[in-house]
Amino acid sequence: TDIVRLSIHVSIETGTKQRYTQSRGDRLAISTRNPEEIRGGGLLKYSNLLVRDFKPASKTEIKLSERYMCSRFFIDFPDVAEQQRKIESYLRNHFIGEEKSKYDYLMTLRGDRK
């Protein structure tokens, strides 16, 4: 009997130029194009995906993208109080009832990934 294997590949491309790809039986991947063109650089969403076990599609490309994400975040939110408000708002809207994930997220933003 032949066994048919079903491979599901889902790719979501948002207006923010970030792509999140999931293949069944494969890893979850993040690909970010031109983060310097995204308000906030896509940094908060990117960090959220890292907490949710997505991995960069390309480790070499993501290093440069991470720099651009951080730069754009600090350009768009130059004041420390404004940065704090933005991060707190993101946590309230995206981590409802997920206290452990909130902690992991903040540690990821800090640069202390698991």
C-alpha cells in the first residue's frame, strides 16, 4: 500500500513586508524584507514570532534586518516613555493571559533569547 504524504505550506505576507511561513513537519520561518520601511521596523512583531518558536529563514540576512528593525523602532519612537508605552500596548494586545510569554518576549527584546 502506498502512503500518500500531505505537505501543507502556508505563507502569510502582510502589508508590513514580513512573511511568516509554516510547513507541516518543518520549522516555522520568518523572513523580513526592508524593515526600514515598516513603522517601528517590525521589531515588536518579529520578537513575538521568536517567542512563538518561529526561526529566521536566513541567519545571515536576519542579522542585518535586526539592525534595521531596531534602528527604525528608535527612529519612530525616540523617547523612552514612548517606547515603553508602545511595548506595554503591544503586550496588552498580543499576550492576553500569557504571563510566561510576556516575560519571554521582554527578554527577547532585551536580547536574551532562549
